[in-house]
Amino acid sequence: NAGVTQTPKFRVLKTGQSMTLLCAQDMNHEYMYWYRQDPGMGLRLIHYSVGEGTTAKGEVPDGYNVSRLKKQNFLLGLESAAPSQTSVYFCASSFWQEAFFGQGTRLTVV
Amino acid sequence: TQLLEQSPQFLSIQEGENLTVYCNSSSVFSSLQWYRQEPGEGPVLLVTVVTGGEVKKLKRLTFQFGDARKDSSLHITAAQPGDTGLYLCAGNSGGTSYGKLTFGQGTILTVHP
């Protein structure tokens, strides 16, 4: 069982560059989430989706965009990376309550 | 914005001691969950509480959901070094924010042998 798979696992970007983080789940879950985790901040919700073709803003959406064109995939885009976006990014999916997480993507913006 | 406040942020105790972690909010949640996270890994679910006043036990861990469904607590009895980790509470929103899952800032627990 793959569960929730995030790619890439590590990435270094220069300020102003763009990139897309891919999240794929094979559990047929309706809900998917993108979080960022910084020291002492827990997990902060960036965007989430309650179904294919839908997205909604979380607590810290600025500087990020998302798309859910297929039920199994949730993409997180950074159009113009900034050093403040250096963080560990986690994707998660759930059927209703229990969320299953990927292994995380460590992103550094220099 | 529905905020979840966890306390304490850090907890360092000796093996065999008891501890309680609190998760509080001014908002009502349809359910509250507790997760544990190891370094380099994503969080893993420990328990979900749904009904106000509900108490669930998982071996040495006891979880309680407040009567008003705004707060929760995690109590660990006779802590062991293997309990060391980051503990996170999370709330499921209802209404217009249905499906939104919000986390507290976490409690870093260290249990010394």
C-alpha cells in the first residue's frame, strides 16, 4: 500500500523560482490537504479540497496555489518562491476524520 | 479562523511520571483528533473523539473531549521513553468549513530514562 506519496522529498529553490509539489493518494479519499510545518508552529493549513475539482483556502494560503483535477492528486504550486516559504510541506488525505500523511517535502528557498 | 491552542508547548519528564496535554479552542468542532509525530515522518493518528464528554483509553493514554466540544486533553500514565515525540491535536470543522482540518501548534514531549 502506497498510501500518500509526495514528490519531491527535498528541493532547493532560488528566490523567485517556481515549482510544483505533487501529492498522490491511492485510498480513494475525498478530502486532501496541504500543510506547512515550521519549528514551534505545528501544522498550518495552506489549502484543502473536499472533492475533485474543488479547493478552499486554509490559514496561510498567500503565495500558494493548488489544483485538484483528479481525485487522487492534489498539486501545490509556488509561483515565485520566497525565503519565508522555506519549510517542510506535508500532504494528507482523509475519508472523513482520520488523516493519512505523506512523508513530507523539505523545501529550502535561498 | 478556528484556532487550537495546545499547552504546554514543551514537556520534559522522568520515566514513570504522569502528564497531561491540553488542547483548547473558542470554537466548536465536530470532532477532535490526536496525532503523534516522529522526526522525519508525517503525523499518525492516535484517536478521534466525537461526542461531548467522551473519554477514550488507549493503553496508558486517556483522551477526553470537553462537554461543549471545544477542548480536549491527553493524559499519559507512567510515561516511558518510547512516548517521546510531538503530540498534535486537530479539529474537524463543520458548517461552511466542512472538511477543514486544523492543527494546534503541538507539544514536544521528552521522557528521560
